[in-house]
Amino acid sequence: QRFWNKWFSENKPLSRADLAILTKQVAILVRSGVQIDEAFSILSEETNQAHVKAVLNDVVIELRTGLSLSKAIADQPLSFDPLYQGVVGAAEQSGKMGPVLTQLAEFLEKRQALKSKAIGALAYPAMLTGVAFMIVLFLMTYVVPQIARVFQSAKQTLPFSTRLILALSDFLVNWGWLLALLIVAGIFYGRRALSKENVRLKVDRILLNLPLLGPLLLGFETARFADTMAMLVSANVPILTALRSARSTLGNSVLRSAIDSTEVRLREGASLARALGSQGVFSPILVHLIRSGEASGKLAEMLKYGAQNAELECEQKTKLFTSLLEPLLILIMGLMVLGIVMAVMQPILEMNSGVR
């Protein structure tokens, strides 16, 4: 029932794309002088999406009972996460709802764009991998078994490579279902193992230390963290609250642990730059920019520069990663197909030479 409500019914939550569009529209209406409850009501009437209309109507009902927007959206955490609620609460306290919502909309759009870039960069390599898998599967389960019948009737001694390919083909044809079950079970138990904090910490540390992929992951996480902090600080969210909210946007447990330690150092009286730099995880450039921002009183601006710098590095590393990965995948695919073809063709060529 919960799965159905989340994805298929009109009660499903807002997607990140929905939320970015909604926030931008609300910001425009509020800056035009429209009251917040009226803004949500107008957008509810205009939308054709049932789940968006349901969420907006619930917010309007809460607003018209006298609740503030931050409290009205708190009842729908799947649509409005704690980060969103915190920014809205800060906007209410500062009395700058329109400008803060505009910043929040830009932040959400930027976060969505960064995610799309990451997915887009991996789309072509993933497609190549899928095509290679399908080709090899077709050869091993359809082509090789038919040629195997020829070898059986010829009753000749086969080379080791041919016998290996025939054995693998026979296993896939007869026991492929078992292999598929084992893979599914492995994924299931792998996900369960990753739910344990100590296991997740080890895996995430390994990922960060991988060549090419590790710096790329760190770059994306750094950009997300710095951009979130910049938006929260500019909205006058207290630094500890901002740090805690920015932590929730990080996907890597090593970095989340570093933020926990940073928070402890901040409570002890250290500056943000000193506390963050002592963790030895984030780039020295970001730490230097934060130090400059704290000294000049322009922390939000420096954090934004840090996010832009990390995004630029991510784009460069993504291009390098994909430029190396794509030919490597093509080479591996070609070698696998060539190996299968050569293993099958070798006995046939020997049979032809024997006939002559």
C-alpha cells in the first residue's frame, strides 16, 4: 500500500522536478504581492497533475487555518524535506519570503541539473555495457549451442578454449535461471549489508579512494554541499542548522561523518574553515574560500564560488572519465565477442584443413 501511494496514486509526493517548478512559481507570485495561501491556491487550480493538486490543496487548507508555511509543509516530509522546511522557516523569520524562495528555486533547479549531468554522463557507457551483455548472451545461448551440435557429430578433439566456451554456454542454457537468482539474492543481501553503518562507511571510503571515480564522486558531493550551505547561509539560517541540513544532502557516509565531526568542533568554538579543514576530506580550495568568507563577512558568496569551482572540476573530470571509459568498454566488448568467435571458429578451420 505504501509503495502504491508513493508511486502510482494521487497521494504520491512531489518529485524534485515538481518541487523546483512549484517553488519558482510561488516565488514569482509572492514577489508580485500575492498572499502565500492565495499563491498555492492559484497553482492548485492551474495544475493538471492529480498528485500535485492534492499536495497543494493540503497546504492551502493548513495555511487557511492560520499555520505558517513552514508548519503547513511539515506535515508532508516526503514532498518537502527538512532542508526545504528550514529555508522556508528562515524566510518567515527574516520577512523576505519572495527573495528567499527565488534563491531556493534556483538552488533546486541547479541541484536537478547537476544530477542530470551525472546521469547523462553515465548513460552512454551504461548503454554500451547493456548492448555488450545482450550480444554475448545471444551468442552464448543461441549461436554456440547450434554450433556445438556440429562438433558433437564430428567427434573430434576440441581445443581448450572451445571446450571452455561450450561449457559456459551449456551452463547458461541449463542453469542460467539459477545464476539470475544468485545475482538477485546478491543484490538483495548487498543492499541489506549497506544499510549497516560500519559496512556503508567502508564501502564509501573505498569508492572515494578509487582512481578517476573517487575524485569525481567527491567533486559532485562537494558541489552539492557548498551550494546547499551557500543558499542556507544567504537565507540567514544559523550556521549549525545549515551544516546539519547540508549534511542530509550528502550521499557518502564518509563525508557525513566528517560533517558530524565538524559540528562538534564548531560547538567547541572553532571556525567553520578550521573545523572543516581538520577533517582532511574536502578540497583545500573550498576550505580556503570559506576562511576568506569568514574573514570578509561574505561567507555565502565564497561558498557559492566554491560550489561553482567544484562543478567546473566535475565537468572536466566527467569528460575525462567518459572519454577513457567508452573506448575501454568498446575494447572489452570487442575482445569478448572475438574470443567467442575464435574459440568456435578454430575447430571448424581445423576440420576444413583436415578435409583438404
